[in-house]
Amino acid sequence: MVTPVPATVFRAQLVDTVPGPRGPALRIEADGALAVRADGTIGFRGAWADLPAEYGAAPVVDHRDGFVLPGFVDTHVHFPQVFSTGAYGGGRLLTWLERCIFPAEARLADPAFADIAADAFCARRAAAGTTTALVFGSAFPGAQKALYTQSLAWGLRTISGRGVQTLGPAAAAPLLTDIDTALGLCRDEIGEWHGAGDGLVRSAVVPRFALSLAPAEMRRLADFYDEVRGDGVYFHSHLSENDSGPDGEVAAVRRAYGTTNYLDAYAGFLGRRSVFAHAVHCDDGELSALAAAGSSIAHCPVSQLFLGSGTMPWRRTIDAGVTVALGTDVGAGDEWLLPRVANTAYKVHLSDRDSVALDAATLLDLCTLAGARALDLDDRIGNLEAGKEADFVVVDPHRSPGLRASLEHCGSGSEAAVFTLLMTMREDAVASTYVRGRQVLSPAL
Ligand code: GUN
Ligand code: ZN
């Protein structure tokens, strides 16, 4: 006698990754079943023919023509830049920040606008299948409240913290506070939001970048991080992104901090839950320090092309042992969909000095499990393993005629088909997005 388990079964082609001896390995279940229990966890992942009897009476959602993939994990995206993609700022990072981004971010001081931005931000994530994101926050506490409130109402997983900035050009003035005010605001935000939504929301300490604080202020922020890191609070910032000559970011950090090593500006912040965006111009010493600390890099190749930053050296970075995940870096990045970022990663690394052709397993892993690992959540999310929380994306090629045609002619259930899927899909192919087994939907619906 089998006792039925309350669940819903998704029938589809299941594709995910698992760690292998030489990097990520692909798992494909051509006619698969994903049993999602009522408590939001995965009860079974495997062949439809092997579905355990306890799920035999469960309702079935039939996506046999489509794919179920793990939810996408974006390890670097800017909430206050939700409307800022494609902004012309004269090409390079520091001019783009001054001309386009600081003024755009200042608009979130208005609570009504912040609400609109937070709703749009969640909508873009839902449409792109981004179930989890490490979100670079707004300077304004009211805007951060809007972000968390909306994120929970939509049902998304969000790690964030207000962007800390005490220094900057005149255009940044509305975003600046003194360091004591900044520390107080960080403490309040963490106290109110870290762990909210039964852990769907988590907090981070987020200095904008090294140039946003004086060295002594950065040290005070590091002391503060030391107080909260034991509670599982994250650290997030930009690292060695844009090296555009003597007036560029990397040279300016060296001058301000009196060091040749950009990472030294972040002394005291390294650890398992520390994620650094970009790391394009790191030397071997910086990479091995990141690896030794278990810190991760959010690789953002779309943004790096947009700002002429160069690209993170794939082979050298991976060989150093650092966890590399993907970030959209919206708004310097103009793609919300992680597979579009993976598509760009494939192209830039093929054109790299080492000319690496990333395979389907690596591309999917970058969009999913590597992100979960960077966020220290790989015991809960990142693939479709039974026991994990059911964060997944349904991809339906019928919503996208070009994609359907490409897939029809490359053989279902193959590694080649997964490569084609990841390189070709656009947001229109995302049929639905689930976090903890619940569909991510606008609270207005
Ligand atoms: N460095 C400091 N601020 C930013 C930002 O908003 N975007 C990017 N890409 N780099 C930064
Ligand atoms: Zn960024």
C-alpha cells in the first residue's frame, strides 16, 4: 500500500548539471518527471517511466515539448539601474557612471518611483527565469524596502544591500552619506531584512567600489562586516573592472589606496560569502587570494563589452581555483537572460588568448549551479536534485519559432541540443518561473 505524497509532477525534458571530476557534467532526462512536493522541495527527478508510485495520483503539468532547467542565478545585477540599459556615457566606466548612472540612481529617492522600479525589476527577473539574484542595491533605504517587499510579493530569492558611497563626483551627491550614517543604515537594513521570507531574502554589505570610500572608511566598513559575517551576511562589490589608462578605474584605485593590488582595498572582506564582480585585471596573487578565501567572481562579459573593460581571463582564473559564476550587470549589461550572458561568454573566451570553447555543461552550470555555489546556496538550489528546493524554469520552444526550428534539426536529448538551446534562446521562450515550487507571478495578478 503506497501513501500518496501531496505533489505536482512536471513532465518535460529535464536538463541540469552536477559536479564532475573535470568540471561540471550535464544530466539530460529526455522524457523526465520532476515531482515537486507541496512543501516546495523536489521529491523526485528522473525518467517519467521511473516515477515512484507515491506520486502516481499527483496532477501532471505536461511540458513534454519543452525543457525544465534549474532556475537561473544572477550573481551581479543593479536594482537602481533597471531602466538604464543602453545609456550612452562616452564609452568608459567612470564617465558612464557620472553622466548616466548616478543621475538615474538618484531618482530612487522618490518613493513612488522606487516602487515602480522595484516592480519592474522583479518583472524582468521573472520573465528571464532568474530565480535568485545578488542585487546591488540603492543608496536609499525606502527603495531597498520597496525591493524586498516586491521581491517577496513576487516570490523571488534576493540577496541585497544598500550601495555604500561616501565619495564621488558632483553627480553622485544625492547618493552619498558620511560613514557613520552609512554604517547605521546598513545595520538597520540587515536587522530588518536578513532572513526575511523564511530565508528568501538575505543581506549583503555592498560598498559601490574602492573609489566610493576613503581607505579609512573602507576599513571601518570591514570592521562592521566582521561583526555581521557570522550571521551569514554576504559581501559584494566591484573588483578591477576597467583599466582605461591613467584616468581609468584601476589606476585611480592604485593612487587612492597606494597599492598596486586592487584587492588590497577590500582587506577584511574576503570569505566564503564574498562575491566580486568582474576581476578582469587581477594578477595571479589576487586570484589565489580569492581562491584561498573561497570567494567568488561574478563574471559579466556582456557588461565588459559595453564598457570596453576587456574580459576576465577564463583559463587563468579557473586554473587559480576561484569559483566563477555569471552576472548580467544590468545596466552596463543589456541582457537580463543568463543564457544570453553565457552566449557572450562563449564568444569572448573563444576569441581570448587561450581560445577556450566552453561546452554545454559549463554554460548551463554558469547560469545555475556555479551561481548557487558562489552564493553558498548549492546545498539548496542550483540543480534539480531530489531534496533541494524547487527553483526551476520551464522553457517552451513553441513560444519562439526560430528556437523551435533550430532544435527540431539537432536531435532531442543530446548535448548538442542543450548547447543550441542555451546559445539560441531568448526571453520569449521562458514559459514560467518557479521558486520553492511556487510560480513567480506579479502580485497584481
Ligand atoms: N563600478 C562602480 N559602480 C559601478 C556600476 O554601477 N556598474 C559597473 N559596471 N561598475 C561599477
Ligand atoms: Zn556592476
